[in-house]
Amino acid sequence: MKKITKALCLFLFMGCLTSCQIISLVIDLTDKEEARILLKDGTELKGRAKMPNSNTKNIRIKTEDGKKHKISGKDIEVLCLWKKKHPEKEHFLYYNAYMGNKLFSTKKKKEYKPAWMAGEAVGDHLNIFVCGYDYKIIKDGTMNIISVQNGSIIYVAQKTGDELGVFIGTPNGGKSILRKNLTEYLNDDPELCKKLENKEIESDEFQKIVDTYNPNR
């Protein structure tokens, strides 16, 4: 038997995948969900799109009229995705650049290129996002945010009107770090900062934070 079937080749290839990879080749090829895209020019597209990971630059969507589109993330205001059987569970992804610490430094900052991140809390003056490596909508319609092995999911805050978000912490980094970074970033609202400092509002109560934040008091 000199010929090896395609199925066997795929099996052998998948067996060589390293543990740090998140989604198998088969799932990568079929990972499409119901989607609605709002472009920055106000245009809206609806159809089926492949789920992005954080580094995906272009979103491919097949609209309801059967046409295929390839759209740069920089042209997208918001990407909405949901499981066909669970239209009530919509998930919103945004393509944002952000400022964060340089590698191995707690003081020096750098601008990180745009990445897809999920909307965690949305307010009139402030949004907070969660950024992982990959995003997957599971059978019950909820979305899993996944990190690479030994990596971390991060939180990014962004004031309305700002071009860049700001790294504020990680799920495992502790509330004190979140509190410190939030009070530094939101120092134009002393009333909110006071509530964060005295723990009247916990630093991980993101929806309460964005609802309370108002730099125009």
C-alpha cells in the first residue's frame, strides 16, 4: 500500500500539532457563524463569517445574496456574531489598537497593533474590552475567549473618542493592579476614582465602572 489516504494524512498531520495550538485544523476550516458587520461608513452586511482570532486582519463574510466579501478590520466599526440556533446571544468584537507595557518593563509603554477584542462593558464615555488569542462560540451560544499556552487574556479600557485603548490588567493579575491602572487612566473623574480606592466599586465590576464614569461632572 504505497498510497496514503487523505484521511490518514490529515490524521498524521494533526498528530504533529503542538499543544499550544488552540483549535484543530478541521475546526479552523469550518468555524463560521451568523454575522452582522457595521462598517465605519455606516454600511451594514449580514451573512456568515469565519470567527477571527486576535491577529486576523481581514474578515471574510458571505452575505445573504451569496456574494463573498473580504473586509479589512480597520474598516469595521463592530463585528456581531451569534450561533444560528441562539440568535438571542449576540457577541460583539472590536478591532482596536492599545497602549501597554513593553515586554519585561513596568514603566515603558508601547503601542500594540490592532487586535480583535470582545466588548465586556459598554458605557456612554467608556468601554472595557477583553482580548484573548481566539474566540469561539460553543454549542449553547456562549462565547469562549481563549489564550495561547502560557499566555494571558487581557483587559483594555478605552474612553469614547480616543483612538487607542489602554491595558489595565488581566483576570489573574489581581484587583489591586486593576484598581491602580484604572484610577490612573480615569483620573479625569475623581469621584469614580474615590469610589474605586475605597472599594465602594470593585475594580472588576466593569459594567458599574463604565456606567459611573463621567469626565464631564
